[in-house]
Amino acid sequence: MAQKQVLQQQLKQTLSPQQLLVVSLLECPLLELENKIQQELEENPALEEGVDHTALNASDEEQMFDEMGKNSESSDDNTAIDINDYLSDDESEDFSYAGGYVAESSDYAFVNYSSSQNFTEYLQEQVRMLNESEERMQMAAYIVGNLDEKGYLDREISLLTVDFNLQFDKQVTETDMFEALADVQSLDPAGVGARSLDECLLLQLERKPFTPSIDNAMRILEECYEAFAQRHYDKVQNELQLSATEMREAIQEITALNPRPSNGYSDTDMEKINAVTPDFLYDSETDELRLNNQSIPPLRVGANYVQLFQDYSGNVANRSPERRAAVIFAKQKLDRAKSFIEAVKQRETTLLTIMRSIIISQRPFFQSGDEFAIKPLTMKEVAMQSNCEISTVSRAVGNKYIQTNFGIFPLKYFFSEGMITDSGEEVSTREIKSLLKEMIESEDKKQPLPDEKLCELLQQKGYPIARRTVAKYREQLGLPVARLRKSF
């Protein structure tokens, strides 16, 4: 097929680099914004922390760029620099969050919680105390390093053996690795190093003193685990020929076990515990809304780069090509610094505007803290109120939190669809979910309510809801079906 040129018109909308930067920063929660600012400070020497007190004399600017424009024939129009674009006396010259947060203030005090004990180090310390050969302890330590965040080993022993031999230039066998795994499984807490949930539970039962109920619990896990996991208690009872009392006691032993051995520990290598840091601070008594910005430094254009322009302007004798190239390089960095400062400033304005719209829409909740006071609210409504795009609102509320007088809440907590009751009242779906959760928590666990019955009860209360909607809300609440909620 012959090639040919075709002329056609096409309408396209693209984002400018400045718009992309604003969007990128808007999506960032507080901790991620801190990292981005730190990264920008490291990569761009024209961006500095602190308030800018330097100003470039206007006559110096004009003279300098007039001279640069009259420079030798090597000058290009596309290298013309207007320092007024990025250095001026207006507020874009430097930036710090308005109404900066005072760390000593007790009005918005909050605490980030995390455990200080390292799970991996705790296990490795026990490995070093094993009375085994150096190679055996090395294998045990290697297994510990491959445990997942729950304390389970989710890799095949065969693959683990191959990787160990390649990494340490050894010739150990799978049997050797299984023996090292047994060492790991003997460590505290009980159940660590298990390769499945049933093995984890069995390891814990093996350490308990023998009783008939312990024996029956181990039989259930070894012989009828699948049926037990599906809550088919009648099938398990009949297959193992247990009495109702024996079955009940065995179930009590199993449910008292810890399915996650790493509970109570943190590990900087295995499990990053992200403390929730609120992005907003709101006091309903004073109606004061702030960004939580105590860790965000004020930003300014670098004084050294301003000095570079001043030196170039005041030293006519030294206007070499190298100096001119340095000034052009400085312009690029200063443009980037100004863009970043403006993007951070625009992020603050947008976030506060959107958050204020949410507070106005959900004023009853912010005044009382009552979950039932939350009204139906969509991002489209907030976008219209704040004169923003829906995509902007979505980015602004994602992964962000607000600290109120009643606790810390994710911003998406305040959005929900609405439903019209039989009485004509518009209620939030959050209210329906709360009622659904209450019904399930108060049900008879020996005969849990199926979705059809839950649907019927909600309809009796005036909520016209379908069974499939009940199932959807139940799944969103993290609640299993009736069969899996059944207890013996």
C-alpha cells in the first residue's frame, strides 16, 4: 500500500505541564506531599526553604535583559528571559501555608500510633539462640526473612532451597530446609512459619496441654478443615461422631486461637504501619478549618539564583558565553521553582474550597457527630458548589482525612447515595447500612438471617430495598452470608 500525506483537522484537549503538576500534588495526601516537596528541594537548587526577603531591583532587571538582547549574533529570540515572570514582589515569590499550624497548640492535638517492636528482629534474635549448626541457623534466618506480613511462609520449600543455595553458594537439600522450617515453627509466637491457616492453628494447639477438647479440635482441623471453614458443623459433627458438647468445646478452642501470629508486632521490612495523619483540622465550635501543615516548610526562590542575575546585570565586563549559559540554565530552574510554588499554593486553595463545601453540606454531622445526621451527598454536588470539576473533587478527597471534634474521618466518609423512604424522606444509604449491621449483630447466631429476611425487615421499616441491594451493602460492610455467620 502506497504511503501518502493527508491533511486533517483534529480537536484535542491536553494538559499543560503546570496543570499536570497541580493534579499530581492535589492527589497527594499530607505525608506524600512532604516527600514530594523534599524531593523537589533536592532536585531543584533554585527552590529553597524559608521566606524570601530578597528582591531584584527593577532597573537592574531591565538593564540586564536589554544587554542580553543586544548581545552578540549568537543570541536567539527563544532564549529571551523575562525575570518578571518568576521574580516579583507579589505573593508568588515565596509561599507558606496561610494560617500556619502551631505545633504547641492543644486545640488540634493528635497522636500517631505504631508499635515499636520489630517482628523480624524478634524472630531473628530467637534464631540466634537455637542450639543448632551455623548452617542450620542460617537457613532458619533465611526462612524468617521470607515470611509475609502475617507471619506465614507463602513460598514453596523447593523454591526456597534453590534460592538459598544460589544466594549463599550452598548445597542444602529440601530435607534440610524442612528441618530449618521446623525450627522456625518452634519459635514464639506460636503458629509462626505456618504455610496455611489450618497449619497455623494446629501449631498453636500442639503447644497446649492435652485435653479431650484440644484433641477434638486437632481432629477437626486435620480431617474436616474444609467443612469446618464453611461452617458445615453438622457435617463435621457426624463425620467425627462428636456430641453437641464435644463439638461446642472444640469450636471454642479453635476460635480462641490467633490466625495472625504477627499481631501485636510491627516490622519496617515486612509491614509498613501507616499512621493516619489528618490533612485537615476542623473545630466545629469556632467553625475554623485549617490544613494540617506543621511539617510543610515555606518555599521560596533561591537567593543565590537571584544574585546570579544581579551579578550579570552589574558586571558588564564579564558577559561571557559561559555566563550567559549559566543565566539561561538558572531561568529553567527558576521557572520550575515558581511552577512548583504556585502548584502547592493552588493545592491549598482547592482543598480548602472543597472541604468547606463538604462541611456546609454536612453541617449537622460536624455539629453533633451523629452518623445518622450525614445527608446524601455526591461528588457532583460538591463540584457544583465549589465550582470545580468532578475529577478534581475525586482527586481532592482520595486518601485524605479530617480531624474533627468527634474523631478522624476519611473524606469519602461524607459521601453517600440517597434513598427515598415510604414516607417521602430522603435518607443516606449509610443509615441503611447502619441498620443492616445492627440487625446482623443482634440476630440469633444459631439461625442467622438470610438476605431475603433482612430485605423483608428493612422494607417493614419503610426502606424500599431489593435483596440484591441488601447483599451489596452486606458485602461492603465486610459481613459474610448467613451460612458463614452461623455458630454452633
